[in-house]
Amino acid sequence: MNTKTNQSINIGVDTGKFQLDIYIRPLDIHFTVKNDEQGIRDAIQKIKPYKPERIVIVATGRLEMPFILACSKASLPFVIANPIHVKRFAGAIGQRAKTDKLDAKLIAHYGAAIKPPLSKLKPESMQLMSDLVSRRNQLLVMQTMEKNRLHILPKELAMTIKPILTAFKNQIQKIENKIIKLIESCPEYQAKNSLLQSMKGIGKIAAASIISNLPELGYMTNKQASALVGVAPVNRESGRFKGMRKIQGGRHQVRTVLYMAMMSAIQSNPVFKTQYQKLVTSGKPKKVALIACVRKMVVTLNSMLRDGTMWEAPIAEI
């Protein structure tokens, strides 16, 4: 809170590749800086005297990270907002017009009205591990695209694809080696990794994703863990309408990795194999059955990390 104005100051930042639009609410101050080192330094100097309650910036992927790091270094309170939440807020207040200034103003309004909790930066090694897992996933997607082209293009063009596939394979291997080194560099990560990988189906990448993107696992209730990953079914009921329960929200990076891990687990882990077959036999769609198994996996891993126990049998029931 700014003591001079006796008002809660909320700042919205609209991130672009080349510039940052910044709006200070309720003082109706707007300015633009370049999204580079000098521009961010100027923005921090302008913002600091207002002593904001929070600086809200929407997660874009990577463009916001230099500004967030600068806020953390300057001990300024920041929130990395989910773009879906901000978009829904815009719909709730009826804002349809869209410019960089209006977006920054909207983000500041969202911060003042919703008061989202402040964000914290991950330790540097955890952030790097998360980035490596994300990059590996990107390479796998591109690798799959090239493999699909290999089957549909004429044979004489195969030679243009095979070297690219070799390059992808080498880069994926290098990333996996870096992930392993990061885990081995920290005793805490090593302990978590051993517990996680004791469950059949959880490999080094799934374990790394949990360690870096879900550090809270083991310190929360099973329901909270399911909701945080985004595998807890949400009711859709209003009056006489009763819709299907669906999953939504959560940390999609972990959910995607665990979904792939479950594809392996239903082949190698008798517990999940039995549960999956039981659900499918009872008439559940295969994708619904997989998500239900992922939820059980999350609940079980949460209990394992909480109690410091290795995988032996089902630790927790849904």
C-alpha cells in the first residue's frame, strides 16, 4: 500500500516480445518500456516509489521471465497470473476492446479485484529442470512430426528427414543427461527421485517433472494434490442441468508427463493395469479411465513422499 495516497496500488503489466505496457491502478498512470535489460531497469525504478501491493503479469511462456526476475531482485511483490483467469475476468466485467494499454489496465483491475496470492520463484536448479523437461517435450513433438512425414513422403526424400531425426535423438539424450546431473547434484532431489521412481511407470523424466513443477507434493492433502495437477473431476450442475464431470485447470506440464507415464504404468504396473481394465470393462471411455488412474497415481505419490515410503502396494485409495 502506498502510504502517501493511502490506497492499495496494483500494477498490471502486458507483455510483448519487444515492449512492456505498464498500468498503475488506481492512479491511472500508464507507460511503456522496451522489454530488454535497460527498459526493465527503468520500469523497476518508476514502480518502486509507489510501493505496490502486487504487480500482476500474465504468464506467456518465457517473455515475462526477465521482468519477473527483476521484480524478485528488487523485492517487489509479483503475481504470475493464469491467462485463462484474466480472460474470464475480462468477460465478467464485459471488456471486449483490446489494446496493449487496455490489457495492462485490465490486468491491474484483475489484481485489485481478485487479489491473487503472490508468486514465488523456484530455486534456480528447479527452474532449470522444469525448462529442460519442457524443452524435451517440445523436441519429442517435433520428432513425432518428422517421423510421421517419413511415412508419407516419397522414399527419395527420406534422406532429408533421417539426419533431422538423428539430431533430435541426440539433443533429447543430452537434455536427459542434464536432468540426471541436476538430480544427482542435490541430496533432496536424489531422495525424492528414489521414492518416485520406485513406482513402476514413473521414470526419470516424470520424476524430474514432479520435483521441478510440483514441489508441494508430499506436503498437502490428497484432494489438494489432485486439484493441483488438474485431475480432480469438477461438477457441472445448475438447476435441472447435470453435465458430465470434467477435469480443468491445474499444472498441465505435470499432467501431460503423468498421462504419458500412465500409458507405461498400465502395461508394467499390475495395480494400475488392473484398475484401468476394470474401469474400461465397466464402460468408461479409455481416456476417462486413464485420467482416473493418473489421479490415483498422484494420490499415491503424495502419500509416498509424505511418509517417505517406497512403492510396494497401493498407498492411498481414491
